[in-house]
Amino acid sequence: MIEVRNLTKRFGKTVAVDDLSFSLETGSITGFVGANGAGKSTALRILLGLTQPSSGAATIDGRRYDRLREPARTVGALTDPNVFHPGRTGRNALRVLARVSRIPDQRVDEVLDVVGLSDAAGRRVGGYSMGMRQRLALGAALLGDPATLVLDEPANGLDPMGIHWLRSLLRGFADQGRTVLVSSHQLAELDQTVNDVIVIDHGRLVARGCTPQLMREHGSASLEELFLQLITKGASA
């Protein structure tokens, strides 16, 4: 369960997140969308304990991230695929993370297979393509077999086959009763993946709900059209 309550983050005079509140349903894939600078990444960083809020709270299973007893087994996160040492092999990179969280090496090999990197596991990460690094970062998120995934731009660098694979992976994850929060600018892809959507602009909530229902309410033919209508309406208000 992810819950964000009256979350605000200020950087000097700039308000990056402004009194933002929402909660997620279990077993759902929720798209978190907004223009560049809307506050998405800041909100996710607060949720994952990487940034402290100015006020309000963001919790997972009722606790702040830094209060979770076993974070890797509770929530898996992908925020940046370029966090691995380029001199390590893909397998070694995941083993380092696994040992910190007391996860057996066997799980590393299982995850490498899930993300399609078994054949490249012995290669150094510095030689990986962007798409391969993205898959490795997703593998890191899956290591603890968590009930919740928080993903920031997970499709970056993936080719069409990789995007199709990611969509199937996330749907399978949600079908198991788990929860996915995914931020992306690729609205056409999100349209085929998410059940619900959260739209923010200038750090504030603009819309929240079931994607097909919101599209019907606003007469939108696609998630992209819905987003543009909501943001344009907010800018003219």
C-alpha cells in the first residue's frame, strides 16, 4: 500500500511538490504523469527515502521507507539505470545488492533470467547498452520479490520488443495482487499498460482515477489526449 498525504517539498522559493495526496489500490498499475518539472521524480524520491519532505508524508505499508524492516522485500525501485559500477559484471552487481539485503545468490540468477540477461550476466556493465542497463536496474528492483514496484521511466532505452516484454512483466506482477507505480513520458505506452492514472502539474494533483473512466469524462480518445486536455485546462484556469 502506497499512501501520499499532503506532501510538500520546497527548494528555496521553488515549490516542487505542493500538498500532494493520493493512495494506490493493490493489484493495480498506476501511471504517474506530468510535464518536465511537474514534481514526479521529487515525489518518488521522497517516497523512497532519498529526499526529505518539507511537510506531509509518503508511506509504504504504513511506514516511511527508512522505517521499513526489510526495504528490498517490501518495495522494489528503479530510479536510475546508471548506478552500477562499470567494472562489475551484471551478476556481480546484483550479488552485491543481494548480500546487503540477505538475499541468496540463487535469487540473483532467477532475476537475471526474468529480465533476459542470463547470457550477458558475465559481461561488465560498462559494455552494456542502455536497454541492458535498464533491464539490470529492473532486476535489482525485483531481487527481494517485493509486493510493490516504484519505477521511474522504466522503458527508457528499450527497443519495441523490450517495451512489449516490460508491459507483460508489469501486468503479470499486478495480476499476482501486487502494486505498480510507474512514472513515464511515454504516454502511448502507458495507455496500453496502466489501470489508473495520477496527473500532476506544478507539484499539484490535477486528476486521479481509473483511466478509461477519466477518458470518458473528458471525451478523450487516448491517455495522451487526456493529459493535454487536463494540463491545458489547468494552465488557462
